[in-house]
Amino acid sequence: MKRPSQPRDRGIPEATVARLPLYLRALHGMAEHGVATVSSEDLAAAAGVNSAKLRKDLSHLGSYGTRGVGYDVEYLVYQISRELGLTQDWAVAIVGVGNLGRALANYGGFVSRGFRIAALLDADPEIVGDDIAGLNVEHIDALEAVIKRRGVSIVVLATPAAAAQNVCERVVAAGVTSILNFAPVVLSVPDSVDVRKVDLSIELQILAFHEQRKAGGPLMAVDSQ
């Protein structure tokens, strides 16, 4: 089966793009268990979506499966990886090497997904110089030089909230247009910069809301008048 060397611009909807990593994660799990082909129903169940939505999503990639057989797992992994840009190596810098930054630096799953942690930076002199996951933590003063020298394409911000906007502006000025923000603050960036925010406290609050509803809902205030 011929594989095009470059992805084509198909105008894939953002909602579809957001689901592609879910499909890819499910497919990787199947590949690890030796599954060669998968039906749309089984893949949809593994990814937590309905099969009609999955088939529509994959049709944007030009993948329609084979009736009675399903999808070739290995080839579908390639198609989705190519569409997400994961068939090339992306150099990532983590700024802020506290507990979260260290955990991210030590996470082994990035490399297998096309991401290489290329640099670690921090402002704390007690942290600068430490060796973490085979990388030497560099001082934040060298941020721009490190981005250029290491060819950094994506920056992960794991700084305190008060420092995040300033670091973000320096990162953008250095030419980086993709930022993953773990800092508990909304960043102001130009339209050309993509920011994905990960806020664990918000996710926990949403879970608390649903847990409360399962227990019968919030207690209603009693009118004392």
C-alpha cells in the first residue's frame, strides 16, 4: 500500500483533531497486544466515542477501512501519526523544573510519540545544574539561546503563575509558536501562537461537581424568613 510522503490539507475539523490522539492511544495499545485489524465498533469503544463519529473522523484522513475486515492497525497508526505531525522529531523545552517539571522530564512516553525533551530551564539556583533524565538544568537567563541552539519547537510552561506571562513573551519572541501551559494563569499571546492549557485543579473541580450530583446534589440554602 503506497503511503504519501506528506499529509494533505483536508481542512480537518478541530473536534476531529482533538479526538485523533484518543484513537492513536487505543491503536498503540492494540498493536502492543498483536492486534492486526480492528473494527470501527471496537476502536470506537476503546477510544470512548461512538462508531459513527469515529468513521466520520477517519474519513477526513482518507481512511475508510475494509468492509467485513475493519482497519489495518499498523497503517492507521501511521496515518494518524502523520496527520498529527508525529512522524518527525519535535524538540521540547520544559521551563520550570519543580515537582511537575521533573515528572514531565522523566516521563518516558514522549519519545515513542515523536517528542524529545531537549532542554530543561529554571530560575532557582538550587535547581540549575541538576541532572534530570540525562539533561542538565540550565538557567532561565539562557532561554533564548537554548531555544535556538536546541531547535526547540514546543515549550512546556511549568512555572509559578507570576512568572508565566513573562516567560511566555520571551518564548514567543524567540520564535516558538506552540506552548503547553501548566501554569494556573491565562496567557496573552499573538493570534499566531497556539497555547494548550492544562489545569488539573479545574479538572478536579469538574469531577467534584459530578460526584456531588451523584450524591444527590448540593444542599439547598434554607430560607430563614
